Amino acid sequence: MELDKRPPGDGGEGCLVGVIRVPVKIVALIVVLPVRVVWDLLVAFGQAAARHVLRPLSVYVLQPVLRGIGRVLTVLLKLVFVWPWVGLWRYVLRPLYAHLLAPVGRALYAYLLRPLGEALAWVGRGGMRYLLAPLAKGVMWLVRAVCMTLFVWPWVGLWRYVLAPVGRGLLWVGAGFHRYVLTPVGHGLAAMGSVLYRYLLRPVGIGVYRYVLVPLWQVLVWAWHVAGRIVRAVWRGVRLAGWVLVGWPAAQVYRHVLTPVGHVVRDVWRTVRATVREVRADVRRVLFGGPGREPVRSRARTLGSTTAAGKNAPAPEISLHEQKQG
């Protein structure tokens, strides 16, 4: 293997570059090769040591030692923090509770607390029945009496002895006023209104309707019809005046002036058209020879006809010169 071998296609480098590259590669090889060899040796040594020394040492020495230390620490921790309290509960507190505290508590409850509670309950029931209940009833009666005296009886007395009699008196006065004042006055006003309507308002209304409104309506209807007739007559007069002033003169002008002038113009146009056709035919015959005829465009449709030239073709045109020769 040559050290200065270059990859193919790497052109454009001179001899100076090749000369410099060779020493650089040699120096790099001399420096890097020992380092790489040492690194490979260290890696191989580490793998061999891990496989043949460290792993057996860990499996057969370190792990058993660590397990033994863990067991010793577990026993020590139990000995210090667990077993004393377990022994205290099992051999001191539980027997003390079972053989001393529980019997004493049961005896104390049976012979002291329970009779004392029953005595207090009996005293409470007796006090409630013979002392507190009557006292409460008396207090409630007193409170009720005070409340009735302050908030009920005054208003009941006011209603019973003041408001109710006054209300009944007012009702009696109102009934008497209605019976002896309002009813006669209402009857009198009703009779007066009936008489006023019968003898004044009704005749006046009938008279106004019959002698004022109906004639006025009839006059308005008559005036409306008369106005309609006048408007129709005026419209007829305007229409007649328009016909006399505008329509009839226009019709006469159209009939006696415009129509003859139009006929004359039409005859002149036909004569001029025929002359132009004859002249055109003569010119074509003189220039091109042969019988003169209209071009294709003129034969498609004549000027004064609405039919195509293919169905009713016009007769060949004859000039004035040919007529004279004939």
C-alpha cells in the first residue's frame, strides 16, 4: 500500500502537495499507531479482568459479604427498635390490662359508675317531674300572660269595643245614605235623562239626521254626479278640439301631400334605378363583351322585390342603344 496514493478523480494538485502530504502521513502514523495499540491493550485487559477477576470476586466474595452485613444490620435494628416494644406489649402491657386494669374497670363500672348514673338519672327524673316541669309551666304561663297582655288583648279590645262598633255604625249610615239619598237621586237622574232623551235629544237627532244630514248627503251625491258629467263633457271637448286642431290637419296633410309626394319619389327612384342598371349593363358589355347581366349579388334579391332572383329571374336588360338599333 502506497502512502501517497490519492483517490481517483482528485485532480488539480501539484507535486508540492504530494511531497508535503507524504511526511505528514508518516508522522501521523508514527504518533497515532502506538496510542491505538496501547488503547486496544487496555480494552482487552479490562475485558479480561472483568470476566475472570471482577465478576467472580463480585459473585463469590462481595455479594455474600454484603448479604451478611445486611442480615446483621436487620437483626440489630429489630433488636433495638422492634423487639423491645413487642416484648413490652406482649409481656407487660397486655397482661397488666388483662389481669388488672380490665377487672378494676369492670368492677368500678358495675359497683360505682352505674349506680351513680342511675341515682343521677332518678334524681333528674324526679327533679324534672316535680320541680322543673311545674316551674317551666309557670314560666310559660307567665310569658303567655305577658304576651297576651301586651300584644293580643289590647288589639282584641280595640277591635271588639272600638273598630267593630264604629264599622257597624258606618255601614248603617252608608246603607241609610244609599237607601234614602243615593237611590232616590239616581232614580230622579235616570227619569230626567229618559225624559231628556225622549223629548229633546231623540227628536233633535232625528230632525238633524232627516232634515240636515240626508239632504246634505243627497246634495253631495248630486254634485258628484254633475261634476262627473262636466268633466266628461270637458274631456270630449278637449278631444274634439285636439282632433280639429291637430289630428284632422295632420290626416289631410298625410293624405293629400305626403302620399302623392311619396308616390312621385318612388316613381323617380324606380326610373333612376332602371337607368343605372342599363348604364351598368352597357359598361360591362363594352368592357368584357357578351350580354350584360347583373352580378351575383344583385341577382340574389332585386331592389324593389321581396322574392329571390332564383325563382323569378328578371329579363335581360337591353340598353337604349340596342333598342334604337332594333
